[in-house]
Amino acid sequence: MSSAINVVLPDGSERELPTGATGSDLAVSLGKRAAKDAVVAIVDDVQVDLIRELADGSKVSLVFADSEEGLEVLRHGTAHVLAQAVLSLYPDATFSIGPPIEDGFYYDFDLHGDTFNEGDLKHIESKMREIVGRKQPFIRTEVDRAEADELFADHPYKLEILDGEADDPTSSPEGGVITTYRNTDEFVDLCRGPHVPDTGYLGHFKLMRVAGAYWRGDEKRQMLQRIYGTAWASKKDLTTHLERLEEAARRDHRRLVQELDLLSFPNELGGGLAVWHPKGAAVRNLIEDYSRQRHVEGGYEFAYTPHIAHEGLFQTSGHLDFYADGMYPPMEMDNGAYYPKPMNCPMHCLIFGHGQRSYKELPLRLFELGTVYRYERSGTLHGLMRIRGFTQDDSHLFVAEEHLADEIASLLDFVLSILRAFGFDEFVFNLSTRDDQKYVGSDEVWSYATQCLREALDRHGLEYQVKEGDAAFYGPKIDIDVKDAIGRSWQLSTIQADFQLPERFDLTYTGSDGDQHRPIMLHRALLGSIERFFGVLVEHFGGAFPSWLAPVQVQVLGVRDDHDAFASELVATLKAEGFRAEMVEAGDPLGTRIRKAKLQKLPYILVVGDDDVANNTAGLNRRGGDVERDIPIANFIARLHREVASKV
């Protein structure tokens, strides 16, 4: 028997190790940094614990704590520690699932009628730090079903997972093998793993909040207590994240839209529905008007479609087969059932299908600001970001196959140009390709459409991630995320090829050869929905809209009440120039009025006194800038015109 093995490293080189060596041994052989920061190993493309023995000839790489994969391992381990702490402090509690999520983790518990509070979180977090300090090893064990039933006899949610009735990403490995991870004799959990070697690898975490969560997301099942936390590779990363969360809270659109009197969510309307106040409506009109203008310039034709439609339309489109859970219940009428529309695309297919189409009409670009309705569960609603009634800036382009590549490239230019106009200049691109187990259309058309999307991204020199198998069943797509002022990503725009709807609606056009051809349909959501985009803008700008978008661009204040007449004339002049201006009479002291105006995050405050009345000037208080005195009104008007024209 050989006393050594060789493993292959990511760069293709080989490293000799003693027989029986583990991933930890490999890390030590690679140096202090690897020994300190490695959390798991990847052996022949499978993640494993560092304590797993390595086989001769294995391809091995190490996963470090600060990588995306490493953070997922840390967060998963911290979720286990959370569950261990809760079960230690609340012996009657039962637990269900605890996966890592973006920026953190959660675990769901049943307290059998009781609830956690903020004080409990501090107590639980203290217990977690005690567990971390003990450096308890994560020990993986394979058990059979009888052993698992005995281990989790007092935890019905785990037994349900074992029965295969729950969707738990951390259990039910292939081959019928049940794996568990044990920290002590008192705590064991169902888990595929892998995990860090011991709890001492954890520690940079914080419990954030408690929420209710129905078991399996079913409102008819038990309401559980969900504890959310965040975990990072270093104290610095944790601090940075918490500071970012504080800034995000200051920018939370749900608070700002009410403070700035933009819109509200009255209880009388029901969940997930908003009313727009005049100031919010002013900004919305600016967004929609700019979108309309650009679509006219881009060769789009406008369409309007009804808010409801007969069920037959959604049977043809396939929405009742694939999307019924996201639709509102039907309204029974004398000639059948009618549904509020969840999408505009079926109706745009009806427009294309009305009459005979010629290749000379293609590409046909239809655009609609169409309001749609989707039934989102109450627990998922989140201000304007997840709402039940919203307006899509929806386009559907009907394209001949031979023009698809050029149309997608042009479309990408169009989308990025408009997003940049709204202040976004950092983007993330994702290309979603076919799920080979679930798709419609021929292999040739899928391959061609996917290649066209690739070429459009490559032609623009854009970096992108390929999400294999992530496309919808009816076609590949490009998703465009924008990064806001504090680095958060928001998925806004989508360009998606669709081979299904033209087939379902039997859409054809007469080609130059005189034969009938099937168009390819491109779905294009640019802003996504006006409501969600508005919410993203509020958070991106922190409520301080740029001059061209601000609901009130200028507020004019007289120093004393005898200056109000001049202030009123100045407002009239500004309005005549097309600006949104208002005056606040000199009832309160000037300092009080200036402070109130600044709280409204106005781009400009003009203050007028004796000299200004005499010389047709104003004192200019620009948001975030120094106060300027004796500015001629004509100069200020020219300045504001330039800002509005340049979209700043």
C-alpha cells in the first residue's frame, strides 16, 4: 500500500500528500492563508467537509470563507448554531428548516403558541456565541430511516421532510441515504452539508428580526416563528453590511413616499394596492412621458388593451395551465368567466393576429403602459416592490427569424440608454439558457435565438453570467440588473425570446417568398413595472430626485410677508418656463421654512428679500450645495433648463 497520494489542484498541478490526508491537510500544505480561511473542499466537483479523506488522483480545490460558496457554508453553519441555541433555551420548541439565503440565513421554529420578541433575540444570540466559543465539531453521520425516525421523534416537521412531503433543500439526498450533522450529543440536524470543521469558524454574525412564516408557505398550515440573521467572513464585512442596512433603512421607499407625500397604502384598499398623491403622480407622469417619447423615437407603435378578458384567452395563452396561482379568481358572467389580466402579451398577440401580416411590417414593435393584476400572498407584499396591481411598460416585438440578431442588439442599446437617463450606470447581465427537460420549440430555433442573445451581449462588449437551464420553457432571455447608489442590485429589464405564444395563437406573416412564416416574439420589460421602478428610484436617490424628476423643483420663500408678492410673481415666471414651482408664504420664520423645505429634499430653494425685489435676483440654496447670493433670475432659469435637458 502506497504511503502517499497525489491530488490535482485547479491549475492542473499535482500535490503529494500522505495517505489518509484530508482537505484540511491540503489546506495546511498550501500555506497559512489556506489553512486559516478554507471552509470546505470541492473534490471531483462535489463539495465535501474538510475532514473528509482524499482519494488518490482526485481533483481538489478549496472554498474560502469570503467567496460566494464559502459564505453560503458559513451561513448554513450559523443557522445550525441558531437552531441549537433555540432548542437549548426553549426545550419544548420544534424546528423545521434553516437554509442560507442572500446575505444571511434563517431558521423556522414552532413555539406551540408562544412567540419570540426582540429581547429573546439578544438572549439567543448570546447562547450562539457561547456555542461558537466551544468550537464544537460538525460531525457528519449517515443513518437509515428507522434511526432518523428515532432521532427526530419529537420533531414532526423533520419527520415530514423525511416523508418527502416538504421542500427542504438541505435534506433528502439522492440514493435514499439520510445524512445528519451533530454538534453535541444534545443537538443533531438533518443536513446534506458540507459544514466548516467546527463552530469556531463562525462568529461574525448578528440576529436581525423575527417574522411569521407558514409551514411550507401554506396559509392553512401552522404559523412558525422565523428568525433571520446575517453572517460574514470577517468582523469588517459584518460591520460594512450592517452600515449598509442602516443606509437602506434611511432610503426605505415605504417610509419616504409617505414622508414626501408621494403616495400611500390605505388599509381601506386592501393589501398590495396604492393610491398616488399629486406629487407622486407628477413624478410618475414624468417617467411615463419620457418612456412614451423614447418609444415613439424608437419606432414603437402604441397599443391599449382591456383590464379583463374571457378565460378562453388565457387558456389559449397557457396562463391558466402555468400561471393560475398568480391570477385573481374569475368573475362569472353570462357568457363565461372573466379574469383580470396578469400579462399584456396575450392581447398583443391578438393585435398581431388581426388580419394578414406581411414581412414588410416586421419588426412590429407594440408598446403599452398596461395595468395588470397578480395575486401575491400577503406575506410577500413589500410596498411598491411586490404589489398586486401595477403598470408594466410592456413591449412585444414580432420579428422575422433572419432579423432577430439585429433586433436584439438594437433593443439592448435602447434599454441601456433609457436606464442611464434615470441615473443608473452600473449593470449586471445574465443570459438564461434552455432547461433541456422542459421547453417548447425546435432545437434549431432555440440554438439560434440563444446565439442571437449571446451575440448582442458580445457585440456590446458586456460581461455576463450564463445561467444554464434557467430560461422559461418558451425561450431564452437576457436579464439586466441595475446597481443603486449603495450597491444593491435590482432586476429591472428583460429581453426574452418566445416561440410558444406565436404557435399557440397561430401567428403568421407572408414572407417575401409568398409563403406563410411564424414570427418570433420578443418580450421586453424595460422598467419592469412603473410602481416597482418608482420604488427603486426613491431608494436609489434617497427621495432626493434629480431636478428633471423632482415633483417640486423650486420653492420660493420671501424673507418677510412684504416679499410674498414678488415671490408669487417669481413662481408664476418659473411655471411659465415649464418648471414645477411653489411658494410658501412668510407665516413662519424664514429659518423654519427653509428647514421644512430641506426635509422635502427639494432641488432648489430661492429666498428673496429687499435687494432681490429691487434687482430681480434671488438667494439660491441648492440641495447639497453652498448658498449663493444675488443670482439673477434669468441666469437661474437658464441653469435649470440645462439641468432638465441633460437629465441631472
